[in-house]
Amino acid sequence: MIREDSSRSELRKIENLTPRSREVNASVQIVSITPVREVRPRRDYLPHRIFDALVGDETASIYLTLWDDNIDKINEKATLRIENGHVKLFR
């Protein structure tokens, strides 16, 4: 779940995340975003909108990939609270 940041309890710092991090709660600032693109994943071959946002806190930065309706929920330069997220390496 992604929402505008309103609370700072139980948050993890980006520098402490690993490729196997699960159930991540973090507060991050959007640094930059890529243009929205369309993909057709093998799992369903249906068109999906996707984009990447470079996000970070005072310790590090990481790419956050957003799909479909989640793209419309954020604004560039916003501060986000990520709840129950996970880290996955891709390519």
C-alpha cells in the first residue's frame, strides 16, 4: 500500500533493506520518476501501465516500481509512506 506520509512509527531506513526484505514500512521522498510505459507480463499478457520512481530517505535511495492505479496515487516530489512492501531484484 502506498499513501501520503502521515505517521513515522516502525519505519525502516533504506540503507537497511536487503534483496529479501519483506513487510517493509518506510517513509521516502520521491526524487525523480520515469515516463509511464506499457508492458504485457507473461503471467497474464494483458496491458499494464508501469513506471519507476527513484525514492529515498537520508540514508540511501532505491527504485520503486509502481503498477496501474498506484501510478495515479502519487505526485512527483511527494513524501510517501510504504506499508507492507517488499524488495525484489529485477535484472
